[in-house]
Amino acid sequence: MEAKSFRKAGHAPSLFSAFLYFDVSFMIWVLCGALSLYITKDFGLSDTQKATMVAIPILGGSIFRIPMGILADRIGSKKAGLTGMFLTIIPLLWGWLGGSSLLQVHMIGFLLGFAGASFAVSLSLASRWYPPQYQGLAMGIAGAGNSGTALATFFGPQIAQAYGWHSVFGLALIPLVIVMIIFTILAKDAPNAPAPKPLKDYLSVFKHADTWWFSMFYAITFGGFVGFANYASIFFYDVYGDAAHPGGLTKIQVGYLVTITVIAGSFFRPLGGWIADRIGGMRLLLVLYSVISVCAFAIASMPGSFLVMLLYTSVMMACLGMGNGSVFQIIPQRFSREIGVITGIVGAAGGLGGYLLPTYVLGPLKQSTGSQVTGFLVVGSIVLLTTLIFYAVTRSWRKSWAKAESGVNY
């Protein structure tokens, strides 16, 4: 009965289109991370350079998300989505036919941010079709496009091993074009979309303290997910790979481990939204942040078995994924009329968190200490502090947002 009510409440073809757009875009966005073991081998990079290389696409996505969110509000999510997919063709062609220097790889990676900016469009497309009681589930389904990461980490290394990493960029054009066609046919802007407003009105959301809090909390959940998803190949190969340990994991086997890890984060996102709809996103997030912190400290113990490490990383990523869904269960209820731009802003903060994680924490600390331990001790401490801050902030939210007649869980 509930599933039937959910289907009647919105527009399933648009929700499916939002998922597909985010899925193929996310697959493309993380290609540098998925192919990192092959790209870095060509250029002989240090630990810090490796981390920077896989983080640049995240930075690009973070920067492009705000203008794409504004574009979605001004011209509609459908037109904005088609624009984003068209722009994504540029770095794919360049990666296929060029990418002969590290500078070119960095520029290609930055332009892959067009794919990462899909977040601001796909979630606004889905959100506007559904009432408050289904926001968590709808946004979770659209956001499950994170699963595109698994496609990149599973197929990317195998194709790179057989045909070279440049070919992966060329072959990625095929699913992108297919999704563009499906999106053109099925996607439809919701009739209740607000009329375009002057640019200054969109940017006025920066005046609200809640915008900054949401940005901080999403920088932990989404930033942790995408940052580790891009760095995971380097991490697993460094700790358990056959380059440092005779008889250790091959690059393709590392790709399988990373795929399992990111699948946990991707497919638990809708579950997080669904649970948040029932018990409230604030309650769920408090639990999730606590578990994420524990997992980060457990990873820092560097267990000798890669299967144990896989368990730790998968649980952490599952909680990060559920946290993503929980944050966006709350946001539409606070910023319903500015959902496009607020999605872009908060999404940009999430992308920035994903950029900072490998570039300024994991990579440099690995290079300076020679071990991955310190990086995850720092990560665990940051998340623990965030948990305490989240608890304090949400106590204030519960008082200021409480509306008994709304029937909405916060």
C-alpha cells in the first residue's frame, strides 16, 4: 500500500531519469580514482600527488554544483541536466584522445566536475515531484546514483588492463549518450517548480545559518563517501597490494574490493532516506556519525586481513551513504522553494569535503609518516567532533522547527 502511495505521489519516469543521470555522471566523475593505479604508474607520482590527482575531479564538481543548481532553478532541471551531460562529453573526448601529460590529466579531471555537478540537478528534479513525507525516499532513490562509482571501479580497471586507461574514457561516452536519450524522453519538470528569481535572491540563502550547518554536515557524509571512494584504490593497494607485499592483491582484485565498499555506500543511501522519513533525519544522523567515527578508528588499526578491512570500510561507507540520504531528508523541509540552489550549495560543500580528505589529510599524512594510520586517526577525531557539534545544533533545530501539526519527522 505504501509503495503504491509513493508511486502515485510523484512522477516515476522523472525519478528514474534523475537516478540514471546521476548514476552515469557519478561513474564518469570518479574515473580518475577508479583508474588511479594505472594513471599514476604512467607518471610516477608521490603519495601526495596521487591523492591530489584523484581529488581534482571532486574539486571541479564542488565548484560547478552551485551554478548548476541555480541553472536548474532558472531554466528547469531537465534542460540543466541535458546541458550538464553535453558538457561532460568534453573531458571524456579529451581523456580518450589526449591526456599525455600530468597537467592534461589534471585539467581533464577538473572538467569531469561537470559530471559531479549532476547532483544539484538530479536531486532537485526528484525532490519537486514528491511531498514532504516521501522526500527522504525520493531523494535517496535519486541519490543512489552514487552506485555509478561501483561501475567505474569494477569495469574501469579491467578495461584499462586490457586496452589502456585512455580507452575507458572513450567507452564511457556510450552509456552517457544512451542516458541522454532516455533523459530527453522521460524526464519532466514538476508543475510546482517556483518561478525564476533574480540571482541575488538565490544567493540570499547564504544568510541563513542553517545553510552553513547543512554544508558542514554534508561535507562529512558525502565528502567522506566520495573522497574515500576515489582514494580507496590507492589505499587498498598500498596496504595489501602485490607491489609492496609479494602474493598480495593485484590491481584488478583491488578494484573488486573498492567496488564492494562503494556499493555499500551507494545502495544504503535510499535506506537512510527511508529510515529518516520514519524516525527523523536528525535522530538517524546522530547514530550514523557515531558509527562512522568508530569505523575510522577501527580502520586505523590496520588489520592484517584485507577481509577484515573490507568489513570496516564497507560499514563506514554504508553509514556515510545513509547519512547522505538523511541530510537530504531534512533539507527540502527547510528550503523547499530554494531546493535547486541549496542542493548546489550543500552539494558543493560535500564535494569540497571529498577534495580535502585525500588532498590534505590522507595523502600528505601517508607521505609524511609512511603509514595510513595517522590519516584515519585524524578522520575519526574529526567525525567525533562533528558528532558532538551535530548534537548541539540539532537541539536548537528541534525547538525552532517543532510544528506539531506538520506530522513531519525531523
